[in-house]
Amino acid sequence: MTEYGRGQGSEPWHPQDPMYGDGGWEGQQAQAAHQSAYGGQQQHYPQPQQAQQSGYGDWGQGGQQGAYDGSQQYDQQTGGQYQQQYDQQQYPEQSQQQYPQQSQQQYPDQSQQYQQGGWDGTGTHAHVPYAADPGDPYGQQAAAYGAEQPDLYGTPEAYPPPEPPSRRRAEPEPKVDWDPGPDEGEHAFFAGGDDDDEDESADEPDGRSGRGDKRGKGGPAGKKRRNGCACLVVALVFGGGLAGVSYFGYQYYQNRFGAAPDYAGDGTDETVTVEIPKGAGGYDIGIRLKEAGVVKSVDAFVSAQQQNPQGTSIQAGAYILKKEMSAASAVKMMLDPKSQANLIVKPGERNVAVYKDIDAKLGLSAGSTKKAAKEQYKNLGMPKWATGGTEVKDPLEGFLFPGTYPAAKGMKPEAVLKQMVEQANEVYTRYDLVNKAKTFDLENPLQLVTVSSLVQAEGKTHDDFRKMAEVIYNRLKPTNTETNQKLQFDSTFNYLKGESNIHISESEINSNKDPYNTYTNRGLPPGPIGNPGEDALKAALSPTGDGWLYFVATDGQNNTEFAKTYEEFQKLKERFNASSGN
């Protein structure tokens, strides 16, 4: 079956269809008109038959309005004979088979009633009122209960009679002379209307004549002036907006694709010291340089560092740079050792030498840093286990860890020393010296640092360091009968003397009873004799196990040989004497 049963299908449009007879507002209007034509009385034919009859109206889904639109016409001469043209045209077979009697016998009295009440005798259609508006609940309620509908066209002045909505025509709009004003054709803003114009219009009885008078008194010229101001305002607004968009667009382009802001040249005569911490990358360095006024932007420095083949070799430390330098010039100057205000602590270097270097870097008088170290060592972050006895010559010995540290004029010596102590404490904590000292039967972690300092002072290479560590541990054993637990190291005697002499007489050594003299005292010295590096520290934590007990620097400096027995040691000593001319 086609949609809503309108077309031909296997079955006719059945009254039980939910869309059967639903004519919307037009269907209600037709029903109301039908009832009014019958005197406002309710029809007594069955509802399904009424729905079937109304289903053939010309307006869609079954309105009695078809009586007015030509689909069901009444012959005015014969008194309104009902003809089913719609059935004969669209449903020729169904109208004859399914409704043979209904169209002729269903409503025998309707034509008579239309003659008596529905037509006025002159052939003119009676004035039948329209049904109430569907949106008005009160109008529909009255029609639904069969109440009388008011005859709105009962007077002679009501001619012509009402027509169905399908035949109505829109009333032509009255012709009005068009006059563009603030509300038509021309916006009030461009029309130039103001309060004065409104006051003048109020004095005139006719608004149109008032506008005509103003035009006659030079109104157009006033409008032109006001239009010019309005256009100027609009131009300024759009111009400002365009300028803002252009500015932000330029900034966006510069930030994303443009070159980073940068100074030009090698900088001014004003210098500044910049401290670069350990582990700082290019971006971190750029931030510090920008804060110090050296470079103009971080991105410019990062770009210049990447373009320089040696840019990534910039180390931690202090640098004396100029202000307002180009990024490329700043990178080049930082790679120059002359600009580096750094202090380098070499592995095995004693504190006395470190103090002198700090005085020189900071421009202080000789002995200033040594005095500060003696007074401030407890405030520099030393670990608790680092406090030696009263025999320790320098509490900071072994804790000025080898490395590069910033040391520029204007800095205090204790600030430089504190950086070194913090680095030593970090390394010693990482290697867990507290527990490792117990592994080698040492009294405290400080003795492990002391062993590392002896390894650093006596060894030359990494292999030497491990063998030297074994020599120390073997000589410290209570079972050592070869040296009777005496280390007999020249390095410890040189430390107490503040020298580096490899030719020491036996009489001088044997006569000195200082605790740091390992020829006359058993065991380790009271404290470290220098600042060991990380390589020597690792060797002290992993000595060899070959049984080494003796060693001799056969060439005096670079070559160290080891022995397990005293006889082997004597042979090595003879070779040493031969090489040194003794």
C-alpha cells in the first residue's frame, strides 16, 4: 500500500488506519462548516462512514471542505445534486465495487437540506461561518459540542461570501511612496540622526514634511558631514583592528619561524661573572647568560652553541663575559680559557696548593683562604664521620674533591670551599664508605679516604692503583711480619714536611716521630694526605688479590713495579738505584 493509502494498492484505505481521516486544521474547518450547514446539529450517520466519505476531499485526508472546491459540485439549477467526481477519477473501480450504495443512498436528505438551508434560493451560497481557529481552545470546544456558531457574515455588508482557504487571495499591500529613513534603506548611524533632529520632528504635525523641511534647509549637507565622521570612525576601528592583527601575527611568526632576538658585536666594556653549575645544558646556560645581560635571548644562545663545533664542550665553572654580546661571540668567549674564572682541583692535590689557587683567583692576600678554612670548616657541610683527632693537620684534607669550580673576584673563599666539600660528600655517600670501611677492617670511613689518598699519591695508573691498594691492606694486617704493620711510604713523610722529595735519607726518616711518618709509626696516618680522585677511590674499594707487598718506582717517576717477597723487592731497589745514579 502506498503512503497513507492514497494510491492504488492491494487493499483500500481502511478506517482503522491511524492516519485515516486526519485532516489537520483544514479537516476541522470543513467539519465545522458541514455542521453549520445543517443547522449546527450533530449528524447521525456512523463515524466510519463519515470518515470514508470525507476521505475523498480534494484537500488531502478527508475534509468535507471538498464541497467548496469543485471536487464535489452541486448543480444550482437542480437543487444541488451530489456528484462524486473525485471517486470516479481516482478510484473508478473501488467506488463502484466497495461503495455502490453509499454515494447515492447514504445522504438522501442532504441535498434537500442544502436546498432549504444551505442555499438562499437565488443560487447564492449561504453565508456559512468558518470553524474556530484550532489554536483557540475555546473556539474548538464550542464547535465540538454542537453549540451555535456566530454568523459573522449575516449582514449585507459581509459580501462577498467567505471562500475556502484554497481559493483565498492575499490582499494587495497599499502602495506607499518609499522614503528611505532611519528604519528603511538607510541605517540611522549613517543617516546622521541626532537628538536635535528628533526635537524638530516632534514640532511638525507630519513627520514626512519635517524631514522635507530639513532637506530644504541644507539637510543633505549636514548628512554628508555626519556620514564623513561615521566613515572616519569605522575606518579607524577597522584600521586599529588590522594593526593589532598584524602585530600579533608578526609576533607569532617571529616566535615560530623568525630568528631569535640577538645582540650584535662583541659586547660592551662592562664585564660580568656568570657561574655555570655542573650538569647545565645549553638552555640552562642561556638562561643564566640572559639574566646576567650577556645575551638577548636564550634561543639565540642555544642556536649559536649548536652551530659551533665545540659548543657542547662548555664546562661548569665561572666565566668573565661582557654584557650585550651576540650569542656567537658569547659561545666563542666561553670556550676561551682566558675568560674562564674557574679553579681546577687536580686529583691528589693537597689543600695547601688549593688555598693558594683560591687566593689568586679571588684576588685575596696570601693565607686568606687557609685562615677561612681553619675558622669555617665546621660550617662547610662536612660529614659527621670526617672529624679526625687532634693529630689531623687539616680537617678539610681529602674533602676538597678534584674538579672544576667557579672562583671569580667578588666571591668569598668559604663559598668556593663549600662547593668542593659538597661534591666530596656527594661522591663518598654514593660509594657508601660507611659500610665499605667495615669490609676492609677499618675503623671509620675517614680511614678509607686516607687509603684512597695514599693510593693516589703512590700510584701512576689504574692498574697501579689496585695493586697499591692491596699493598696497603696487606701491610696493615696483624699477620704482616715483613714490615711489622708499617707502611713505610715516602709520600706521608713528604706531606708532613710539605715537600715532594723522592730522595730522603734514612737518618732523617728514622729521627722524625711525627704521626704522619709511616716509617716510625704503625698503621695509617691520622688523616688523608691529599684529595683523592674517583679513580683512586674505586681502586681502594676493589684491590687486587695477588699477594703484593712491595713496590718500587724503578724509573723514579712513571714506572712502578711490584713484588711479593723481600728478595724480589731488593732486586727492584737495585734497579731503582741504578737508574737514579746512586
